[in-house]
Amino acid sequence: MNYCLNPACPAPQNPTGTNFCRTCGSKLLLKDRYRAIEPLGQGGFGKTFLAVDEDKPSHPRCVIKQFFPQAQGTNTVQKAAELFTQEAVRLDELGKHPQIPELLAYFSQDSQQYLVQEFIDGKDLAQELTGSGTFNEAQIRSLLKNLLPVLQFVHQHHVIHRDIKPENIIRRRRDSQLVLVDFGASKVVTGTALGKTGTAIGSAGFAAPEQSFGRAVFASDIYGLGVTCIHLLTGMHPFDLFDPNENAWVWRRVIKSSVSDALGRILDKMVESAINQRYQSAAEVLKDLNPPASAPQAVALKPQKPITPVAKPSQSPPAVAKSGGAIDADLAELKSQFLGTPTPKSPSQKPASQPVSSPSSQAAKSEIDHELEELKSQFLGSTNPKKPPTQT
């Protein structure tokens, strides 16, 4: 199907393949390449249409945004036109980020302004909430970790989105990444312009209090993202989650799934009404969302004096135990030294003759034998032999 973009056309649907509207005669191709297929929606500044780019062989899908302000009045239309042009400029500057749609074209045709941008295939978070129900803590943490770096990128380029809400966050089907769309309300700020009064803009309930006075700051986007999170957790509109009598958010009373105190504190700080009590940047939120692992504290030790090793006294190697036969041989040799008789080297070698012993020598020999037996018993561990009777 082809769709006529003439706002005054009473029957904009046309058969496939036609180049001119059969009802009003308007040209159906924009810049001879972009063909609208069906309407996607309408916002405060214009209408959006799903389209194809016929200038490329694959005919990829894209989005045509037509400037068509709902509010009338010279000043209002002029301001809306400025915002529409600014959106094209913002997309041209920011669209290189993989989670922001790329600007494909910006032009005028038949007294109408158009911008063409990359089509994001997926569902926005409002559609997810309707189809799958409220989010749990794990989903909210994943959302914040995925989208906060995108906000950080936008703010680093001195841009405030000013319209963070579930409808402007699309989960891309091919990789489940969250894409931030609709920069029609965005504002460029400089050091001198930041904090100055501008246009009051934003979606009711999601816009920070300061935006109603036209004084949006970077923390205003943090507020909008925080309100988006508690809306997804509860399934209730932000107006029903704030008690004006208490001047406080009461989302914890109606939450449908448990949330840790750590995440609860983060969300509460994101939606603080007072700017100075709120997170000032996406980086601050990420820091609390991913606290560094606590490292063990190092214990300071007093310096110690070097210890001089004490030299151990040298020890003689342990004596090697001898057999009984070897001890007998040693004792026999010792006995021969006392008596003055040679000790045979082997059993076969015997002295040729032995002198006759005198009684006194016999007594001395007996005493020596006894002493040697005592020495032998000490080596072998046997009981000391009895001392022979003294001869008279």
C-alpha cells in the first residue's frame, strides 16, 4: 500500500505501484526515493510514517517524520518549526551512536518539512508493559545499565532530551538493545545557556518539576528515566505514584514485585524533586548501580630487625653400630695390649708356643677378662656379667 502525505487528502490510501495519489493527485514519492506505506503515530509537532527507501536495491525500511503541529498560532507554529529543525540537527550529530536513530535526510517538499530517519524494528517499553506486565528488579537494572550510557553520550554533546518516557525507548528486536528516540523536544545547552528559562516542554508526569518553568538541566533526563522505571515496576501512571499531601513518591506501597533497598535508594534519588538532591549525571547513577568490589584493607606492619641466624654447633656423625663379632675382635686386641701377647689375625694363625702363666698373671688376666666383658655388654646392651670370685 502507498500512503499520501497530503494532510488535507480525504482518502490517503493508494494501491501499490502508484506514484500519484488517486484522490488528490499529490506526488507519493518524497525526493523521488522515499515512499510512505502506513502511518505510525502523531505527536505534538508532527506525524510519523513507515516508509521504504526505493533508491537502494534492498528497499530498506525507514521512518518519515512530517512537520504538522497540532497547536495553532503564529508564535506556536514558529516555535514548533524551530524544534523540528533542531531535531534534525540533533539526529545528525548524535545518530552515529548505535542506540540513537541515524538521520537519513532533511528537506522540504510541497510546503511541508520532512525528516527521514533510520527505522528501529522493535517494541517500545510502553508496549512491553502492556503485553508482558510489570518489570522486576533484574529488568530495571538491565534497563538502567543499557540506557544510562546513551544518556551520558547525549549529555556529553550538550544535549538534553527533555522527553524521557517508555514510548520513546524502543527495544530493538535483532539485538535487544534499547534505543532512545524522538529528539523533537531536545535542547542544546552551553555553559551560559544552561539554567536559563526556555520553553516549558515534556510529557506530563514524566517531566521533571523544573521543566514546567522552562529550566531543564541534565538532571531533568535522570528524573524522567527514574519515573519511567517506577512506572514500569508498578504499571501505574506517575500521577498515581506521587502523594501531594506528603510531597513524596509512594511507589513502594503499590509495587508488584520486591525491590532491594539498594535499587530503591537509587530510584528515590533519581526522582528527587529538588535538583540539588538528585543525581547530577548518568555517571553518578552508574557508579551506585555498579559499586566497586570492596578490596581487603592492607594491614600496616612495623619494620622488623633482620634476624641473624645462629650457627649450630658441629656434631660428629653418629657412630655406626658394630656387630658382635667385630666387638669381640676389638676386645681381644685390647686384651693383648694389656697382657703383651699378640692377637692372631685369623683362626688358622696360632702362636707357635705359649709361655706358662704364673698365678699372679692368671689373676690379672681374669680381671681384664671381666672388664672387657663389661665393655662388651655396654656396646651390645646385655646385662653386666657377674664379677668372678677373687682368688686368694
